[in-house]
Amino acid sequence: MNCPVCGKDEWHDLNYLRNRKYWYERNMIYDEKIGFAVCKECGYLGYNINSEDMKKRYTDQRNAVNWMHHVTGFRKLDNHMAFLNRDDFGDNVIDVGCGIGMFPFAVKKDKINAVGTEYSKALANYARGKYGLDIMEEIEDFNTKFSFISFYHVLEHIPNPDIIIDRAIKALSPGGKIYISVPIWLDKIINTSGGAIANDFEDYFHLNHCCCFTKTSFFNLLKMKKLKIVRKDEDILGMTVLCEYDESIESKYDIEKYESIVKTVEKIKAAIELFEKNKFGEAVGVFKRYPDAYIHKALNGDNSKNFQAQVEIIEAGLKEMPEEYPLLRQYAGVLLQWDGSKGEPAYSNNVHKAEEIFEKLVNIKRDPFCYESLIDLNMRHKKDYKKALYWINEYKKHDLEATKNIFGNEAYIYANGMNK
Ligand SMILES: [Zn+2]
């Protein structure tokens, strides 16, 4: 396979780091190799394996539509609402790899047309039947131009993201936008699928994720494809960008030394193995940017009863990653709990600090824990009942109002129904 960034076909094999049996037992591979490798030319990390084998890896797992598709769909709608404006869409939207079609359905209103592509027949049929959407396999099947093309946590699942982007650019109307979000690897140890704890090396490099983008390799890919970033976010979910095609951009890539990529992957493996043995402090000693290891260290053993120790551990993590959402969330939680445990709750400096953090975080992800904490601290500590009521109302209406403002009445009515 040619590297999707630089186009060369010289790979450094990394299969020795992987557990083939793990994937064999999960019916994710059969007779083929795992194929984990790094490009010797540019340092792109991914899988050197033919695309048919790749496709088989996840088409085989996609079964009937279940409640998880809806949970994930709603979470992604929240993320879109936090990042996008209605003006971004133009009049003809396509969501590539749309799953059950919640995003195009939410967008589709008034004068905006929205369609999707989806390989899975079960998901595509659901999107057609439930939401009345036009769903095809590929962008070019629609034989039209789009003002907005979305790849939301999709490119990392495609063996040749370079080819898919080329095809998207061909289908983009003048001035149109390409919306891409991908997980970023190596920068920190987090659960790359979102949600759960990062305590499994094989899961960190889940075989569904054919492209293990680093920030550099992701930006390299965009530059090579002449995509100019017009908006960027790293807090909501992975790396999210809104791009425009710009002919004047010079197609080039920055080189990451493959030897240093190998070293980082080895370190990540060592750190996760320490985490698995509950050696959280040693894990962050090996790899400093490991949020779950700080959180677990803070909550483990004697530290669980010692607020001072907890605060110090989380602060050490924040020193490495000042904007890391789960660390800030944990930090604010501990600060609030700390003073909450000492008799009559007061509006102390710690609670004030927690409030500031929660108010910042609630705008990023509209996380129930942040709303609930803001309600709690205003009720019990600050005794500001008006403000508590404000957060209760925000909590209740945020989903509905944001849905209405960005996606329009049809989605609002739908969301209202769902919340009853
Ligand atoms: Zn390369």
C-alpha cells in the first residue's frame, strides 16, 4: 500500500508490538497480518494492508441498528452544534459515513438539502426508512455538487483517506466546506473511540482505525490536498476542522522521523501495561500525557480519602495538559467535594474555582455532570437559588434550543418528542 500522505511504499513493520490473538478471538482478523506499520519517509502511522482486508474488518462487525447508534448519534449532534453554525452548510449537505442518518436528518430543513453515504446496508436502510433520507454508497453516486461535505470520525476508518478526499474535492461546489474530525494518536493516551478508560493498548490502536493520525500526519494530509483550515477545535472530540479548498496551497508534508514514532508507540505500550497493573504513578512516569492515569492515581488507595493528595495529582496532570477536559472535570469535582465534606457547605475559594471550571466546561460538551454540579453548588454552597434555577433550566432546554437554533424546527419538534 502507498502511504496516504507522501505516496511512498516503504514501511517499517510494527507487528512485533501487537497481539494478533486478541483480534483473532474477536473475529476481527482471519488469516491476514495485523499490518501495523509506520511510513519510513514521512512517519505516517497506520496499517500496510490491502483495502479489501480492511473493509472486511468492520463490515463483518456491523449488525442490526441498536440503541447505541442513537446514543452515539445524539452525542455527535451535540458535538456538531458546539462547532458548526447554520451558515456553514450552504444549500446541499452530504454526510459521508452517516450511520443511521441523524446528522443529515437534523440538517435537512427549509432550503437545505441533506443526504448521506453509508456502506452498511442495515444502517443505510434505517436512515432511509426512519428519516426518509437519500442514502448511497459513494459521494459520486449522487452526481451533484455539495456545499458542505462531512467526514465526522470517518477518515480514520478508511484505508485511503487521500483518495476519498480527492473525490470529495471533485464533488465540492465553489466556496464549499469540508468538515473533518478525527482522533489524534501519540499526543496523549486517551480512549480513541471516545468515552471509556484508556487501559488497553490493542484498543488504543483498534483495528477499525486504519489511520492512526498524529497532529502532524493529519495536517500533512490536509496540506497535500490543498485544504485550508478555516476553523479548528481540539476540545470537543479529537481534532475537528472546517476546511476550504485552496488551489494556491503548496502540496507538501512535514517529516516526522519514523524512529521517534516507533519510540513513542513503545512508550505508550509500556505506560498502558503499567496502568493495567494499577501502577498509575509509574505509568505517568513513562508517558506524562496520560489523563486516565492521573485520575486513577488520584482515586486509588489512600489517595481516595485525601483531598490534598488528589488535588496535587490532578494538578500535576494539568501542568502537562492544561486544557484536558477529563482532568479539568475531575479537578473541579474534587474541589467541590472537598469543601462539601466539611460540615455546612460554604461558598469557599475551592467551590468558587470549581464553579469557574464547570461554567467553562459546560459550554464545551454540555455534560450532565457539569450541569448537575453547577446546580448543586449554587443550591447548597452559594445559596444562589436563582442561579441554580437558571442551570436547571439550561440543563433542560439546552438540547432543545440548540437543536432548534442550528438545525431548525423540524429537528426541534423531533428532539422535543424524544425528550418527553
Ligand atoms: Zn509517508
